[in-house]
Amino acid sequence: MKSFERLVLTHLKNITGPLLDPLQFAYRANRSVDDAVNMGQHYMLQHLDSPGTYARVLFVDFSSAFNTIIPAILQSKLSQLTVPVLRFN
């Protein structure tokens, strides 16, 4: 089954890769939460160099997000992104 999963993953990455936001760091190769925090800190510090400015920061933990996925909604969202539905018997 692992070989099949790798094939499907490669197929999905090829289709969805160009559709992803360049500022998305989660679940992407060679990107991490640390990269996102460092980039956010960089932009925030640049902004704070201007007089009279301030920054608000919100960190949200989505570590259990995949435990709540509803497969039918996921399939609907993927079809909206024009990802072809894979059907295997």
C-alpha cells in the first residue's frame, strides 16, 4: 500500500502545487513553522521601524486539524480546485 500512497501523493502534489499560496509553510517540503515565524518576525520588525506603528500577532495551533476532516467536504473542495477524482476498485 505504501507504493500506491506515494504515487497518489506525487500525483496530488503535481496538481495542487501551483495552486498553493507561496506563504503556506505547513505540510510543504523544505518549509517549517520556524520559517513562518521567522518570516513573520522579519516583516513585523520592518514595519515597526516606522515611527508610530505597532503590531499584533496571533498564533493558532491546528495540530489536531486532520482529526476533524469530513471526507465528503474534502472531496468537494478538491473538485473545486479542479483536482480530478481518483477512483479505484
